[in-house]
Amino acid sequence: FDITGTSAEIDARVRERLAAGQPLYEIDEAALAALAPDFVLTQTHCEVCAVSPANLEGACRLERRQVVALTSGSVEGILDGFRRVAGVLGVPAAGEALISRLRAGLGQISAVTADLPRPRVACLEWIEPIFAMGNWGPEIVQAAGGACVMGIAGEHSTAVPFQALADADPDVIVVAPCGYDLRRTVAELGTLTGRPEWRALRAVRDGRAYAADGNLYFNRSSPTLFETPNLLAEMLHPDRFAPGHRGVAWAAIRH
């Protein structure tokens, strides 16, 4: 279906198809057969966000062993998923090396931010309706030196009314919609910034509301997620971290 509309329009189309029992993804079986893959990497964590093994059933007669699915909504689960993928591909040592490097990087940023003040942070994974970022989001915020006030670690992101954001009144707001890059996020911010209640939020008054590339850095269980604490730290602790990702991965929201 058309994904060029607003977040509200996309949400309505998704809900309509789910209510009707229709799939959100269709596989181009001819293209997949022509590629003749040895393996297909997919996921089971969210049926909405990306193709799942169920969408691949019957596609070019793939064998079960050829479909490798990431499953987890936690940081440790993501690392374990990398280990499983490496094992299936026959390169377990490379998988362990990747995990060690990513774990070391996460430990390093956590150590640097451990003694810094911890601003209260709300990460939003959708714009209309607002979704509070769950899954690995709170863990990433903690590593960056913040305290997540919306969303629960290890649980799915959930839709919340705007009043829930107002009640939380966080020190920092990060808008990183699922599947949106920075440009598309910025283009749709008017849905939030046009609300009269938006200007009353503490983070907005203090100039600490940000848009971010959700697709690359927040929403997917990929190695780039482990870069996210560093760019979040630039927003949360600008006096300690140079804004190396500003304008590329994140930008201040003007109001």
C-alpha cells in the first residue's frame, strides 16, 4: 500500500489491513527465485515493521534452514541474534568478534556517562499516534546517560495519547519514527509542533527536542543500533560530547 502519506494515514492503512487479516508485505517470488539466495535474513519481533518468516511461506520453495530470523527486543537478545546468524553462515568466529566489538563500545559509552546527570528522556517511535519507544530503546537511553520515562525495556512500543507525553514532561524528547530517515521525520514534525500543547512541554521550552533518523539508528536490530548511544549522548550531554552526528543522524526541532 502507499507509504508516502502522513504517519496518521500510514497507521490507518496498517490497522485496516490487519483488521481484515491481510498481509502487510507481499514477496516478489520471481525476483527472489532469480536471486537464488543461500539464506534469507528476516525477523519475528514485529509483524508490522518488516518482513517475517510467515511472509516467506511458499516463496520459491525455500527450505526452513535457509530462513534466519532475528527475534529479540533487548540489547542482549540482539547480540545473541548476531551469534545465531554467524553460526548459520558458518562464520562463528566473525560473529563473536563482532559481538565483542559492539559490547566493548557499549561499555565504553556507559562508563563515560555513568557519573553524568541523567536527564529524563522520551523517545517517540511514531508521530500520529504517538508511540513510546520500548524494546531496546530504554537500554540505549541508559547507556547514553539518560533515564527513559516512556516505554518499557524489552516490551513492544505502544501507542499513547499526547497527554501521556505532557504528564511525563521529559527533559529531552527524541522523535525517531519507525522507518523514517531524518529528512522524512523533519518533514512531518508539523503534526507535533503545530499542537498548542507542544510549546508547553519542558523539553521544547528548553530547546531540547530533537528529530532523529529512526530507520538507521533506533528501530532496527542491526549493528548500527550500537552507534546510537553516542549520538544520543550528543543530545543529552552537549557540554561533554561533540555534535558529530548533528545534521546527519539528528537535528534540533525548531519551534
